[in-house]
Amino acid sequence: MKLEDALFNWLQIKLVADARQDDQAALDTLVFFEQILTEDHGLSSFAVTKIDDTMIHLKYEKDGRSKLQLYPRELGEQLLTDIESNPKYN
């Protein structure tokens, strides 16, 4: 899995896990993507640092260098929106 894909997947499931703290599947999936980011891609840290009206700011560190990745807020929150709009999961 490419780094960009792993970061985006982690972001989406992070937002779900934060919003649904009793959702064990979301928490397990979050751990899975954290392992991919640390073990496969060598990231030493990664976190959502800011969410504004249009963008989600994700800061990560790789090889001692800090980087910032921006995602459109609507895309980042799409998984959570889909889960919340499906009565099966609520």
C-alpha cells in the first residue's frame, strides 16, 4: 500500500474511531493502519493537527523530517458520514 493511501485510510478510520469510541472494529482498524504507517512506511509520528471549514491537516514525521498533508474535509469525513447515515450501524 502506498504511503498516501495508508495516510488517507488512517485519517478516515481515525475520525470514525474518535467519533465512535465504543466501536471496537473501528479501534482495531485504527491500530492496523497505525502499524502500516510505522512498520511499512517508517513514520515516527502522525496526527491530525487541525480541522478547519474545508481542510484536514495531517502532520507526520518520516526520516526525521516533518511533513504536512492536507485533505479536503468532506473526503476525510466521508467514511464517518456513510457509517452514521446507515441505520444498520447506529
